[in-house]
Amino acid sequence: MRLLRLARILLVAQRYGLDEFLLGHERVRWLRPMINRVAFWRDLGEPRAVRLRLALESLGPIFVKFGQVLSTRRDLLPPDIADELAKLQDRVPPFPWSDVEATLQRAYRKPLAQVFAEFEREPVASASVAQVHFAKLPDGTPVAVKVLRPGIRAVIDKDVQLMMAGAMLAEKLWSDGKRLRPREVVHEFEKNLADELDLMREAANCAQLRRNFQHSPLLLVPGVHWDWCTSEVMVMERMTGIPIAQVERLVEAGVDLKRLSRAGVELFFTQVFRDGFFHADMHPGNIFVSVDPAHFGKYVALDFGIVGALSERDQSYLAQNFLAFFRRDYRRVATAHIESGWVPAHTRVDELETEIRVVCEPIFDRPLKEISLGKVLMQLFRASRRFNVEVQPQLALLQKTLLNIEGLGRMLDPDLDLWVTAKPFLERWMENRIGLPALQRRLLAEAPYLVAALPELPRLLHQRLSAPPANTPDSVHELAAAQRWRNRWMAVLSLLLAALVVVLLLRPA
């Protein structure tokens, strides 16, 4: 099966003339006439960008997602290719109504007329994994119904198998293969795709994000109608707004693009550092802007199939690195890498500090239109080889999301200063994490355990301290050691009692 899929990929690449992207290089340009004579049957009448989009659509969801990510990087792609790939964000060819109806019948086990009062046959959006139709519930509530593509799981399984085979080859044949851990990255990608194919999981992700931003002035998240949700169908509140990519419409509606770009940066850092839970598929096709008077200028999030989660350790590590980076404290960036264990402990701090400074210093004090995080990441990638930096698969989604955010910011406000916008937020977050508020939260969280344990501690400590030693100390050294041991226990007891007092004082009246 893998060989058949690989053969299909090569055949599609030949059919749409994708070898043009490789053979345009001067070193191999001489091969083009030879390949054109052999593959005389293909039609190269369409422009290269159109052929690339059609090839990605033909190859299926994983390749479509690749095109979606690329479409946000206009700083790295020629304009014709970026414009054409943008069509993949919500204009993937839809699947027929007969398949939609069959999925709904299977999900609800009753005629469609008994489930919805109205159901529009034409989809309003079609993406790589599912498509969306407008409908009305029996009580007249307008909703959006997301329906999974039939047979999509089998296609994805084949592509993931090919990716895993490629990752194994990369580990064996590429000098950086083991350090970059490609198989773990593919496993992480496979897990995210599996989550995206279960619409009940997506509904749960949507509900979590909505709860996190329930009263936010920046973001709207649709509500979920759980009684109509299954693993193949998700029914949610119908949202309205202007797609964020339609900048001219936003300007005509009176939306402040500079404010919107700053709000996007704040939303990203809020999700990552406040919640540790973030929307990880923020390409323009999934983001609208509300122009309703009650929520004017707010972001509207859609498509919650891919989300990311970070542990407290990852959050702390990232915050330290970001903050040190914004302050140009490259030595702290270097030591944080070593402390985290992502760089070997024997790494020389001064050498790593110098390498980071060389990559990062040129991009400061510049607006987004003059820098590219994508290029910076590539420079850091090359520098990381020297220091054996290990790729962390759990952060792959975060890196992808950061590039999405940069792409959105560049589109809305090329003069946005990403660093100036983000630095105050991170400083507030770090102060909240390591200052008195953090101490209060931790003490309150541990209060039940402290209250349960404290009544028994004096008795247990007294028994331990009053028990005669097995052998009477015969030297001053042993007496001093015993006294130090008793002092440590008394210090522990004092700290616990002090913590209890603080907890009691902090409790609301």
C-alpha cells in the first residue's frame, strides 16, 4: 500500500509538472528538456501556482494542510504561489450531497427532516478534513453543521505511514536525523490528525476555548449543541463576520487593523502562557472578525480540530526564553536552554550565547515587514547543529502557530513591532507567576493537604525527636550533627505552621 501511495504521489507530481520547482535550479536545469520529452502526455497549460494547488488538492488532506501553512508565508513565497495556495484555506472542492446525507443518516439513525428544521445542501466552507453547512434546529436556532469527509481516515493512514518511513530513513541517512527526532515529530502529527478526525474531540476543544475566553474583549468562540454532536458530525452556534484575509472589507467596515494585529499577538500569548491551551490552526480561513455592534472588532475563532497544550515546565521555559530574548539577554537564553536539558550540560554558555546573539540581534527594532521569523528559525536551526540542540516534538504545534500569527500580523499591519507588543504581556505573566499572587495561589491549592497533615505533625515530630538514639554520640561532631538534624525538623514545622497562618489570613471572610 505504501508503494502504491508513493507511486501516486510521483504520478501526480509528474502530471502537474511539479518538477519545475526543482529543475529551475541552475545545477539541474539541463534535465528539464529530457523529462519533458519523456512525460509528453502531461498538460502544462496552467500557471505553475495553479498546478501546485491542484496537485496538493489531488494528493489529499495532509498535502492540503501543508499548502495552508505555506500560504501564510508571503515573505518566503512568490506572490503568485501565495495567492493561489490561499484558496486551500476554505475552498477545497466539496464532497457531494449524497455523501453528506449518508453520514447524517448514519450519525442520527433517523431521517434528516426529523433532526433539523432546515438544512442547506450547498456547503458554506469546504476544507481538507470536513465541510460546513448551515442549518436550523427544530426550535429555529441557526447553526453550523460540520460533516467529516467520508473515507478520510484511510487516506491519512497511508500518508502517515509514508511519512514514518521517510522519518526512519532520515534518522539513518541524515547526519542530523537522530538529533531532530523525526519519528517523534511524525507521531505527534499523527496524534493531532487523529484528534481532528473525531469531531467530538473538536467539540470538546471548542467548549474549552470558549470557557477560557468567556468574557474576553478580544475573542468570540461558538457554543456547542451537544445533543446533535457525534464523532462524524459537529453542530455549533452559527457565527458571522468578515474573513480576516479580506482586508479591504475590514477597512470599509471601520475595523482598526493596527489594533486588530496587536490583539492577535495578545491572544496568542494569553492562550500559551495563561491557559497552556491554544488554537493551533490559526490560518486565515479559520479566523473571522466580528462587525456586529455588540462584538465589533473581536476575533471569531473557527475550526478547533487542532489544539496545543503545554505543561507548566514548558510554559516556564518558554516564558524565560521569550522574556530574555525581548530584553536581549542572550546569556539568559543560553543558560535556560542548558537548564532545561535541551542542550547538553557540557555546552559552553559563552559560545551558545554568541551564536544566539549573531542570529537574533539583527532583527530587533524592525517592523514585521523587514524581518521573517521563518528565516530566523532556519538560522537558529543551522546554529543548533553545532550545539546538538534536540527538537522538542511537543512544541512543534507552537512553532507552527507562531508562524501563523506572524503571517496574520504581517497581513494586517506590516509596521507591527512584535517584540514591543509582546514584552509587557510576558513581564506581567512572569510577575504573576513568581510573585506574591503565585504564592497565594499555590498555598490555597495546597491548603486542604496542609490542614489535614498539620494536626499530626507535632506528635510525630515529638516522637521522632524524643526517641533515644541507637548509639549514644561519643564525639562533639556527632552531637552537632544530631542537633542540626533536630533544627531542620523544627524549621520544617515552623514553615508549615507559617504557611497555615498565611492561608488562613488569605481566605476570604
